[in-house]
Amino acid sequence: MRRHPRRGTVGVISLVAAGAVATAALVAGRAGAPDLAAYVPLPGLLALVAAVLAGVGAGLTLARPRRDDRAALRVLSWWWVLAGVVLIVVSMWSATAVLLFLADTAPDASKRVEMRLDAVKTGLTVGAGAVGLVALLLGVRRQWLGERTQAYQEYDADERRVTELYTKATDQLGHDKAAVRLAGLHALERVAQDNPEHRQTVVDVICAYLRMPPTPAAPAEAEPDGREETIDPQELQVRATAQGILRTHLRWSGSEPVRPVTFWPDIDLDLTGAWLVKPGFVDCRMRRARFGGARFEGFARFDRAVFEGVAVFGGAVFSGRAAWGEANYKAGFEGAVFRDEAVFRETTFALRADFRGVTFEREVFFNRAVFRDRALFRGTTFSGTALFGDAVFEDEAVFRQATFEGRASLAETVFTTAPAFWEATVREAPGALRSWPAGWREAARDDGSGTAHLVWEVRDDRDNRESHGDPDGSRPGDDGSGTAHLVPEDSEGPEDPSDPEDTESTEDPEDRAGSRPGEPAAARTGDGGRGADRIRADGQDVGHIRSAGS
């Protein structure tokens, strides 16, 4: 507890001023100062002002200390008492003074005496009326306090009911039966939907459940060779339900002008190290999202998602392998918007990474990220810093029509095949340092837009041309500028405008060459990919997690 320093200072000043005004009233009374108006003597007015200042000073100085900057609860504030007294005195004095002034205007002396007596009675009556008004105000305040107390009691009852429901639901999540855990998830969803102030707490509980290791299957359902860790299929259903609850209440499609009733705004997700099965966050909007070290099994979709705060995917693994149900192979972020910092540092994409049309409004970090399949950044906008230092692209890297508006670092990036930067735009940014892959440079546009585009610089030596699939040097532009579009090593000409990344393949990647895309040859097996290894964030091969019921 502590006193407010300004309040104490004002109180002391008020007391000093009250003493000074009281002294002035005493001096004016002894000196016979004239009245300001009829029946309004200057000493009396000064005395009233001194009394008010003394009351204010005493109230501020002797006020109860604050607790954590909040005023302590009082039965009746001293301001009310002071204001009531002043109201009664001023009203009584004013009414009496006016009536006495009017009584003095009467021509008959006996009549003046009678009117003066009536003036005093009327003044006292006005004072009594002021007392009644103050009492009425106190009654209104008492009624308001009673209603507020009733509201608090109803609120406390609702909170107790919600707490009981919440406690029972969380207890159900720890049950050994999957059906009970499902009931607990749906109970938590209902609590959050009906009580907006508890939504973030419920989301935190669901995220905590997804962060826990999945329940393994019974030993009888395990693989005899012991190569694959088996997961209880009922546990998969519980986790899919938990993910579905998050997806349902975070989704707000751009085609919906009005926010859906089921949408929960300003929600943070903390799925650090979580094990997610075919997560689908299409059209979802979230504030801060932490997926660091998470394991994404199957088709991970964040298409058109909006990340209002920091989004962390550092150390996550997009394995793209789901042995149960239909398997899809893609990490989809097409059309997503990252309004704050986006971190993909040391992230492993063991499947195709689709960042087409993504908008990074601030910094994005792909340092030491590994792309084992195709990486598509076509039409992506990098408004802030874009760092790809020590990132590894083991397959095609397509940056066609991408826009770089800030700092960019791709010189230390490892490309297994020649990257594609056709039609990429670089906007002028004073002080922004940019580095591009070997062979690519910026060339200013002639349209006066203040932008540049990336072009492939053709060298004169034949060895350099052969290393980039242009042995005869026939690719330069016709304008004699010494520049040309980049052509892949196995191409016969410039890239076809209909890029292969624009078409979604429905073919199961396991049916192509008997392996999943981007899988090392040493990791392929002869059992149809069923025992194929997965790639962890640190680049090592670990046994694939799958369902025992697949």
C-alpha cells in the first residue's frame, strides 16, 4: 500500500490556503469590510470558502492509501459529505439573503419585520429541502450499490458454473478412453463459445493437449519388425477433433463480409513441438502463432491464412507422410499474409513447399531451412527483410514474379538446380543490402517506375555457359544488352509460360519412381514405401510414425 504523492501535495496546499482565507475573513470582519451585496458579507463568504478548502485538504491528506493504484472501497466518499454540506449551506444562505433583500424594499416598517421573519423561515425550509435532496441522492446511491452487488453475485455464480464445467472438461482430457477425451474437447468448445473471456484459456488447453506426445497403440498392434512407431487410431481421432475445433473457430474467409458467429478473434496459438495430422488452417486468422519444432504429418495447409502477430515455424518438419487415409504431399501457404515477423529458420520441408502469392509484410527468415522437394515462391511479396542464408534447395526453386522491397540475402543459399527468378521485381530501398545467387543481377527498368528486375548475366566463356545448360550461347536477348532469361540445364528453350507449379498433381508421389518426392535413394525400400524413412529437422533419418490401423 502507498499514498498517491500528488494527492497528498494537493491536500497540504488546500489546508494552507484554507488557513490563509480564514485569516483574511477574520481581518475583514474586524476591519468592517463592506458587503459584496445585500446580506452577502465578505467575511462570511471568505469563511465559507475557507471551510470548503479545509474540507478538501483534510479529505486529500487523510484519505486511505491506495492498493495497487486502485482506490480502497469506502462506504461513503468524503466528497459526498463535503458536497452535501456545501449545498445545504449555500442554498439556505442564498434563499435567506434574497428574501431579506426583498423585505427591505417594503414601505411599511411592520411589514418589513414580518417579511424578514418569513424570509428566515423560507431559508430554513430551503435548507431542509436541500437536506432532503442529499438524502434522495444517498438513496439512489444505495440502490445502485445494491444492484451492483446483485450483478456481482450473478457474475460470481456464472463464473463458478463455468469453472466447474472447465474443470470437468480438462479432467476428461486426461481420461484413458478416447470417447471421454472427445467429450471433454466438445465441452471446452461450448465453454469458450458461450464465454468469450475464456476463449484464449480454452485454446491454450487444446494446444497443450496437441503438444503432448501421441498415445502409442497396444503392443499387439505394433509392427513385428519394430521399424515403425505405431499410434493408437483412436488417439488420431481425438487429435483430429482438437485440430478441427481450432480450425472452425479461427476461420474467417475473405469472401465473408460479416464475421462468423463461430469466429474467435485475437487468439494466440502455441503448438510448439506439437504432432499434427493433416492440419488444415485454410482462411484462418490468428494473432501470434508458434509452431516451432512441430511435426506436420500429411497435407499441411495454411492457404490464405492471416498471421497478425509473429509466426514461428523454426525447426518444424513438414514430413508429408500419413499412412492412414488419403496421403497428400504438400506444405501449402498459398495466398497467406504474414503481417509481422515470420520465422522458418531450420525448418525442413520434406515435401513440396508452396508459398505462391504469400505476402511477408515484415521480416522473414529461412536461414538453414531445407527444401527437399520443389519450393514455389511465385508471386510472393517480400516487403521486409528476406534472409535465406545457408538454406538448401535440393530441388527446383521458383521465384518467378516475386517482389523484393527490402533487404534480401540469397548469395549463401545452396541451390542443387539453377533457381528461377524470371520477372522478379526489386524495388528501390535506400540502404537495403541485397545479394543474389551466382549469375543473377539487378537491371533497372526503363519505364521510370524506379524498380529493377533480375536478369541472368551471360558470360563469354564456354565452360560457364555449359554449366548452365547453354552450350551454344544462343540464349542472350536480342537487344545486345548481354542479358538473357535463365534456362534450366535440361531445357531446350525458355521456360514454358504454363509453369508446372500451376497445376496440382493428384498422383500419389509414392507411385512415381517408387519413392516419395525428395526422398534420398538410400532411404527407399522395396515394400512400396511403407517402411520408407522420414527426414527429421536435423537431417537424420528416423522411423516413420504411422497409424496402427492403416
